[in-house]
Amino acid sequence: MQTVKIITSKPISAKEYWMELIKFRSLIWVFAQQELKTMYAQTYFGILWTVIRPLVTLMIFTIIFKFFLHVATQTPYYLFAFTGMIAWNLFSNITNNASSAIVQKQNLIRKMYFPKLILPLSKIIIACVEAGISFMILLLLMAYERVGFSVNLFTLPLFILLNILCGYAVAIWMNALSIRFRDLNQILPTIIGIGVWVTPVFFPTTIIPAGYEAFVYANPMAGIIKGYRFALLGEPFPEFFYWTSIFIMVAVMIVGTWYFSQVEDSMVDYA
């Protein structure tokens, strides 16, 4: 007997919503696989672009910060910069791509029912695949420089998870709001583009003038990047003040997920 899903404007409970998400979880992988196949279709280098792009960017910023600005770091500069790049690229890929997931699939959500959270989650999978390739490149570079690992490495999964949640926190609110306010998706890439310059991706926090540390502490990605460097390069553990903004970010993510689940059925009306 075929099950009929009745969609109403009445919000469902959190338990019911997560049961629905688990029921349709296979769609996350289906959408992610489809996009990965089409993303590099008809390109000469294909998925090799996930290697070429970060290496070219790394080379440019190494020339600027290392050889022109003479930024000093404890480890080889390109390892320092690439570690920050991986974290920032994972964040920016999630925010830029997952934030418009609902708008991009508006024709699909009119035709079939599934928890709409699946769409941004599938974008996160794609961003994680690209980050995984960058991690493999970083490990090869670290082996070349004979940079050893320590017990700090066991904290890396925590900072990767926080990295993903930080991007997701932005993306979930953007999906909930941009279906009605489309201008938000035009503004976000500009904000992300500026954000990389006020986040310690290519420079150490030691060069920040005294009295301006609060601006860095207010940025959760600053603490997460510092955590990456703690786990991989043996730099100091993120100070307490970084964790304040990270905890706020997690709270924003939790509230955003709840709000998204409450309004997702009404998204069809605006799609």
C-alpha cells in the first residue's frame, strides 16, 4: 500500500522532522553525486581543478605575504597559509553554495516532497570532498618538509566539525530567508570575499595591533583556523576568547535549524 504524505502549514515537531530527514537521507548522497558529476563535466582537467585552484592561490599569496610583506611564521609559510586556506575554503564553499540550495532547486521542491534540509546538506558533502583533497595535498607537503605530527592531531576532527558547522550556520539562515529576500544571495559573496582579509588565513594573529584583538576574537573562523594550526603545525591552542564566538556560532546554528524546519513547508509558496 502506497504511503501518502499530507503537507500542511502546521509546523511538525523536532522529533518528527528528524525522523523524516533520516527516512530521506539517501537523497543527500544522490544530489551530491549528481552535482559532482555535472560540476566538472566537459572540462579538460575535470576534478583536477580541485587541486589546481588551491595550489595556484597558495602560490600567489605566498609570493605576496612571504616575499613582499615578509610575514614570519614558525613553520614554512606555505604550510601555514595552506592550513588556513583549507579551513577558509571549506567555510566559503559551504556558505556560497549551500546558501542558495533552495533557490537553485525551486522547480524540484514544487514537484516532490522531501525535507528541504537535504539540499544544503548535499552541498556540504561536495565541499567536504574538495576539502579532503586539499588535506591530502597538505599532508604530502608536510611530509616533504618533514613536519612531524603530535597528539594534537587527535583534535583535528573537532575543528573540522566546527568548521562545517560554522558554514552551515550561515547557510541554514540564508536558505530560510533568501527564498523570500533574494537580494541576500547577491550580498553574501561580497561579504565572504571581504571576510578572508579580516580572518587570519594568510597572516598570523601576532601581527594584529594591540587593542584590536577583540575584532579577531569575534570571528569564529579565526579560532577554528587557529585550531587547525594547533592540530597540524603545533601552534598554541585557541585562547578562551575564541571559544566565546564559537559557542555563539553553534547556538545560532541550532536556532537556525529549528527555524528552517518551521518554515520549510511555506518555502514552496515563494519558490
